[in-house]
Amino acid sequence: MHRNWAGNLTYAAGDLVRPTSLEQLAEALTGTGRVRALGSRHSFNDVADTDGVHVQVDALDDGRPAVDVLDADGAQTGVVSVNAGLRHGEVSRALHATGRGLANLASLPHISVAGAVATATHGSGDRNQSLASAVVGLELMTPSGELRRLTRAEHPDVFPGAVVSLGALGVVTRLELATVPTYSVRQDVAADLPWDTFLESFDELTSAAYSVSAFTSWDEPAVRHVWFKQVVGLDGGAPPELPGLRWSAVPVHPLPGVDPSACTEQLGVPGPWHERLSHFRLEHTPSAGDELQSEYLLPRRNVAAAVEAMRRLGPRVAPLLATSEIRTIAPDDLWLSPFDEPSVGLHFTWLPREAEVRAVLPAMEEALLPLGARPHWGKVCDVDGPELAALFPRFDDFRKLALTFDPDGRLHGGLVGRLLS
């Protein structure tokens, strides 16, 4: 019996295997029972669960470098092929050493690349898409043991359905990611921004830096902190020049009163992209079992109504919260991505009081779903099964695609089983 990272879920799987070769992976997949891939276990619901066998590919060796910068005719293409089981922080360090970088990162660098992609996990930034949008090709093994490679260029009709796949098409073994030249970022934090100013200047605020995140507990008279991450040159840049911002003179943590030593460097000190875009340092191992998470992604045009709704719920929500984060995300064309137009994410890091958290989620969803909100695939929510699938216009197309890769439903289980059954 094994559990997820937060400890709120004991998986139903009877076994966990970590194949070291493609042959061993094929052996695990071609049995008779159900099987599903398992990443870094940072999902807070049963999206990765199965009553059969879990497969982790973090030890898989297919004969290629784990991080393989691809060349064509001796010239760097900007595409890197990575072992799907690697963590984003590990990929980032290896990429930076070659002079390349990813366009964005999630707040936590400890999550596996394949898991983040499969669930449309994201960072922040008006022009930054989800982490899945960097994928230009992927390799996966189906339940029949067939190894398949899909690319955006060669399979344009199905590729947008195969990237954010919830693990329902097969076990992803490698991902091909678009990269950019490495770059430097500085991070500055503004404190106690009045809510009226935040909403009236929302577009100006979120466009003032490459990545912007706001933190609140929803019952406070002001937005507690706004984190600005700017791409800078050799001069090191300067904080955004916006009225009403009061800059913090000391480092802060997303959770009020917590030691910020685990956070990436602030106070405007420039550093490599992979040491600033995430909120937390890779060398800091997050404590397990201290939190739950929910997130709702909604059209950016409805941000004011969503914020007002959450502030009305503040007295009920705040006692259960460690912190909450507001981020912006650019649109993409992936079928199961919630970002089909410019979007805002309302992220909730809860105290580990699951019964009380689940009791307040229906009121939150009653307020947010009519505004176009959709839950993050890997986090705690109340909407489930067919009702959740109906929030995604291309879900029927995805169901048909999943049937072609897994006609016997051997990759079903947990949330995926309820969605596809």
C-alpha cells in the first residue's frame, strides 16, 4: 500500500513497479489487469489511481541521455527530449548547463515532467502558456506494449488530444520540449496592495513582469503579497514602476509567518531562470502531509466577479487556508486544457482538514463554475465524473481517442475511470 505526497490518499494499487528498460515496461503493460503511470505523487485526488499496478518511469533507461538536446545538421534545434519521469527542476538544471531554458515553470520544481504535462499544470504570466504547451512530441507505450511517437508536426489532428491525457492513452516514456536561450530573472515582492487597486489595475499589474503571482487568504483588507518575476539583462533591471506598490525589504514566504529560506531568492537579486520562476528551491524537499490543494481556472474576463465571490466566502474559507494564489495563464489548443482563452487561476493551499475543506467546496463551485471555472485535474474538487467531463468541449473527442489507444479500458481507474466509463 502506498500513498500520495500529501498523505490524504491511499492508492488502491496492489503493486508498484519501476522498470529500468523498455522491455520491462512492456512486460508490466501487457498483463491482464489494469495499470497506470504514477509520477511524483503530487496529485491530491485519485486521477493517477488504479486497482491494478502502478508504473513509475523515473528509473527507465531507453539507451538515450535522460536530457537529450536534439541537433539537426549540427545546429541546435531548441528541442530537448527528456525522460518523462524526471522532475522539472532536474531538467531545468541540465538545460541551463547547455545554454537553453524552458519558457515557464510551476511554483514547485519537484513535480515530474510527465505528470505536470498530463494534468495541464502551469506557472504564471500573461504570455506564458501551461507547461504542456512546450511539448512538441511525445513517446508512449500503449497497453499492448506498442511504443508510439506522436508529434505536433506529423499528427496535427490528434496531437492536441494526446498531450494533456490524464495517463489514459499509455505510459509516457519521453517528452520533446521546445526550449529558448537561457535567461536571467529578478524577483521583487510588493506588500499590502488594496483590493480596489488590485482589481482596477489588474491588467497593468499582470503585464508589468514576465510572471506575476498574488497571495491572499481572502478575508484580508488587502492583497498580502504580489510577486513580480522579470526577465532582465546584464544591468539587473529594476522593480516595476507602478503606483501604489510598497516593496518588501525582507524575503517572504507564500504562507504568512513561515521562514522564507525554502523560497527562491527575492529582493531583486538576478539569477538564472530556473532559480527564480518557481517559488521554491529544488534542494528544499517539501514537507509531506501538511496541505491539500484545490485550483479553479476561469476566463480572465471574469476575474473581478470571481475575486468578489471569493471575498464574500472569505469568512468560511480563510480559517481552512494556508494561503491562496492568483495567477494568469495564456491560451492553448490542447483538448483537456482549461486554457482555451486568456485565463486566471485561483489556487488554494488548504490546511490538512479534508472533511472541512470538502464541505466548503460546493459553495465555492456554486459561485465559480457559472463564471466558466474548471478544476485542475490533479487537485481536490467537488465536481466529478460526467459533470466534470462536460466542462471540456472536446471531451467526447478525447474519449474516442482514448478508446483507440486502450480499447479494453486497462488504463482506467480512479477519476479517469469515472470520466471514461
